[in-house]
Amino acid sequence: MPSSDWSGRLVAFSEGTCFAFPSNTCFIYKYGEGVRPRNLCSYGLVTWRHNDGILRLRLHEPKLWWDLASYHTYNVVTTAYCVSFDLLFIGLSCGIILTYRIQLSEFVAISLQGVKDFALLKTLYAHDTAVRALAVCGNFAVAASGCDMGKICIWDLNRLSYVRTLVPGNRREVQFICISRTSCDVAIVAYSGYGSNVTLKTINGLEIGSIDTDIVVTAIAMTSISEGTAVNCVFLGMQNGVIRIFDMWTMKFVRDIVDYRFLEPVVSISFSNRCTRLFVNFSSGRVLCWQGENLQPKRPPSLSIISDM
């Protein structure tokens, strides 16, 4: 059980490994060439936690630091990383989105050149207020951004260009955006009264469904099972520790998952083992793992804690 300092985010991979890392950091990684199943050969954290306006990279092994960029006028609010495109998106408090190409060296311990390439590619303009949420989907080469005014924009990863406005500004501050890796549907979570509003749209802007919760949503994730074999679902982590599940065809309620020993805010959710294993991080730093009754994995779940200190 990590301490509360680790109550940031989780990233789980298909073979069952899960990484936990602090808030205000972004987990980046590189796969080994020609390895099946793909293993991570290098990984680390991009961090902006040090209140000096400098964006840094800290590799896990060896524990080396690189200063990547400095932002002394505006603050970094959120980031998103796409490994298949080697892209890092930086959302700033002024509404600008900076896109960088970032590549890690494969054999860091030998060359001591952890950052193979880091370059600003393009600045994206669409928001007038702080960019609060970013999401990327390499499978469909799209990204989505949301701001404090509730505006949601879609971007093309190949051209790094604007595609469309999915939601015009509705003055509802965006909390989270999540893009399905199987259908490219976009889930948007925004504050609404004492709770949250969750809307599921197609990438073309058609609304699939919308719900309002009387409790604030504090985390979101989607299953990514092949269409036709199962119904994918949206998992909502709630402020009271409950995980609420809705199907992605109609946004109808499916069921709740809850452990009554941990009635505290859920801060991150991630899936592994083809969505048969669910990792959940709570605000206290506890990480729980649920798995399907019939799951017989080759190895038990593992949790690695990544630090930027």
C-alpha cells in the first residue's frame, strides 16, 4: 500500500503489471523492438510538481534527470502521452496546447542518453480558458481536449490539426475525457451541481447517452474488448469509493462495485489482462485489484511505484 503521496494515477499493461505514480506527473515509456509480448525497455515520469515552471523528465533506471522545457508565464494544468506516436500534449492555464515529440533511448544504461528526441512540433489553439483535460487514442489517431468553459475539441494526431468542436462551451468545467480504443466514442465528465454530468458521444458528435450523478465522479476508465464479443462499459470512480458501471451502447446502469472497507474517493482506474483485471487507486494511496472469477493468469498482479523524487 503506497502512502497518500502516491494517490495520483495508475497505468496498467496487458500482461498484468500496474504502475502507480504521483499527481502532476505523466508516465512515459518505450517498448523494446521486436519483443512479443511487448516489454518496457525504458520508462519514467514527466513532472511539473516542483513549482519552478520547469518541465522535467526523470527516468526510473538509471535515475537521471532532464530539463525539458520552462513555463514561467503560464502553469501546466494537464498532460497526455501517446506511445504509438511519441507525442506529449501539454495543456496550459492560458488555454494553449503544446505538442512535443518525445522519444526515449532503448539502452539508457549503456548510452546514458535517456532522451533520444524532444522537440516542440506545434501549438494548438482552440480554448480561451485553462485546458483542464486531455485524452489521446493512438488506435484512431485522435486526441480530445476540454477546458474550464466546457468546450471539447477533437484533434488529428497525424497532422496535429483541429478536426471539430465536439461540445461548445457550456460553462461546465470539464473534469475528465476518455476515448474508447475500440469505438472511438468519447466520454466527457463535467461538474454539475453537487455531482457530475457524464456524456458519451461518438467522435462525430452524436450523443449516445448522458447521466447526472448526485456524487462527484473522481475517475473514469473504459473497457476495450473487441466489438461483437462483449459490451464495453464505462467505469466511473466516485467520491464515496463506489465504482459505477454503465454500458456504452445506451449508457444504462449495469452495477456497482464497492469494498465497504474503503469508502473514500477513487482517484484512478486502470485495466489489464484484456479488461479482466481492474486496478483501483484510492485517495489514501491504497490500491485494490479485482479480477474475474474465471481468470487464470500466468502470474499474479504486480504494482510498481514510480517516484519523481
